Amino acid sequence: MNTYKLSNIALDDFRRFLFEEGCSRTETYSRTKGRGGHEKWNRADLTRPIILQTHISPVPEHIVKNTLRNLGITRKDFFAKIYQ
């Protein structure tokens, strides 16, 4: 039985996962739009960017779920890749 939770993903692990999936960090929001610690991740085939809050670790579960949906990756595949 799988005991991994989407709510316990460390920010550094999630960044590494995005990088390995071919996403690139295009900019930090704090430089372009007001205050805040957000990162914008993109990939050529995505319809919308992935926005991460850099001041919250672990990454909130709803961010992980939305990212997996956008990338077209199942939970099982996600855990296989992140906990290799």
C-alpha cells in the first residue's frame, strides 16, 4: 500500500521534479509584479504556466494536484519519479 502524500512534497524536491520533466523557470514574480515569492515554470506544450510559492514548504497539495493535471502525470508516476 502506498503511504506517500501529495501534501508532504518538499519545495526543493518539487523543483527538481519540474526540471526533470522539461520545465524551465522563466522568471521570479517578485522581479516583475509587485511583492511576493513566486516562481513561474514553463514548458513548450503547456497551455498555462506553473506558479510556485517559494516561501511555503512543503508545497500545498492543491498546487501539486494542479501541476500533475497540467503535465498529464498520474500520482503513481509522480511518486515513482520523485522517490527514485
